[in-house]
Amino acid sequence: MKIEALKPLTIRRPAGDIQLIPGTPVEFTEAEGRRLLDRAVGKVRAIEDPLQVGMIIEWDSPLFGLLRGVVLEIRSHAVLIHHPLTEREVFIPQSWLRMTTR
């Protein structure tokens, strides 16, 4: 779960302190995120990732132009898709994404 601070905030945890800065979401486990949302009401918010497994995306391929495919896996800077032309599963950079639809 991604959490973003609404104002600068330091979160104290057994694993170490974390600085939360507005505009910079931080990944927490589901349990940690829920606990933080309950304890810091009005100071933090959950950020929903607009990109989800199973959704249809469009991207600009430097070789093939505008293409569409279904998201199979999401990584920090890339998305695994089943390529419609090569018929293979490939990672494409998230920077290629043009738009997402459901």
C-alpha cells in the first residue's frame, strides 16, 4: 500500500524511522499502511496505483507505434504485457505508456 504525507511527518517503527514528505508516496505493507492511516488521521492518505494487473494499456513503441495489451505484472519502472504483434510476454518501460483504460 502506498501512503503519502499531507505534511512532513516522521514515522517511528521498530525497523527504523521513515520520513514522509508530501508528494512522495512510500510503500508499506497492507497491515502497516492500515495502522498508519488509523493513527495519523488527517496527516496521511492512501495512494491508489492507477496501473493494475488485468487492465488494458496503450503504449508508444519505438518500433511498432501505438499498441494495446493487458498488464500481466507491474514492476517499479516496467510492465509485463503479452505483446500483440510478437505474441511473447515482454517488459516495456512505464515511460512508454500513453494511457490506461479499464
